[in-house]
Amino acid sequence: MTATMSDTEARAIVAGILADIAPEVDLDEIDPAGELQPQLDIDSLDFLRFVEGITKHTGLPVPEEDYRRVASLDGAVAYVSGHSVSARS
């Protein structure tokens, strides 16, 4: 079964994934349109963990060509909420 996720649900999932990667960061304090890596001081492996987390929590694969689309908080939320998802955990 697939469903479209709301922005609120998508933000909660994205925030949860980011909290696991950078627990000391308050997402309300960052620029939601700015790139996550420099704002959260995470490296490329942490960013890959973030992308993998999106897939794990939503069932939505994020191909490498879409990494730029999920590089910001707003972008990641829009990406997740704009796609049908098949599994949530």
C-alpha cells in the first residue's frame, strides 16, 4: 500500500533522522533552505547515513542524482512528502 505523506509527517521523520546523526543541533535554529552539511557540521558519510535513513523510514529510495534535492531541511521534507511511500517505521 502506498500513501502520500504530509509535510508535518515528513518533517518529523527528517528531524528524527537528523537528530540521530547530529543530536546536539536544534533544527529550529538552522536555515531550512540552507545546506545541511555545513550547518550541522556533518561529513559526507553522515549525509549518506541521512539519505539511507530516509529510505529506511519511508521506503522511498533516494538515488544519487537526487542527493541535491535532499541537501536542505526544506528540500528533504518536500522530497519525502512529494513522493508516495510504501513503508514507515
